[in-house]
Amino acid sequence: NGCLWVLPGSHKWKTFPHEFRKSNDEEYGGVFIEAEAKFDQSNKVPVHLEPGDILCMHSNLIHCSYRNLSMRKRRGLISAYVTSGDIHLAHVRGHQETSEVFMRDGIRCVL
């Protein structure tokens, strides 16, 4: 039902503004990088995983997947390491707003 694609090394770039866009098509919707944040995608690579495999990646790594053309659901589990010095920002809605709080206050934060 499609694999994840990543842009190697993109986790070292600046954090791009992004937003959540809901689509009428249930198979689309998610976080999209702002249109003006264009980059060369010719170096993107597929990450093929088999049942039982695990992928660990930096949260700023630019990644995507394409439309699921199968009848099966995609499943994923996201986990993050949180140190005792991090601040929990569950009250902040949306990825972009969280990034803005982080940049403004210069704090380490997690969702």
C-alpha cells in the first residue's frame, strides 16, 4: 500500500513552515510544507519496510508517502524520547503553532 519516501540529509536544514490540510478524500490529508519551501526531490529514496521492521528517523527529516491504492490500512506508531527538562505542550494545537512557541520562547518542547 505504498512506502515512505525520505529526502536524505534534510533533517539538517532549517525547519520549514507547515500546516495541516484536510482533504475530502479520506486517503489524503496531513501535514504539508509551505508551497514556497521548494527543494530538489530528485534525491528522495524509498524506505521499504517488511512486517516487524522499525524505522527511527529525525522528526525534521522531510518525508512523504503517496496515495494508498490498496484496500489495506496503513498503520504506524510514533514514539518520542522526552527528557525531564522538556516542556509538554499538549495545549498547543497544530505543528506550526508548536514550532512558533518553540522558536519564540527558545524552549525544548514536545507534543
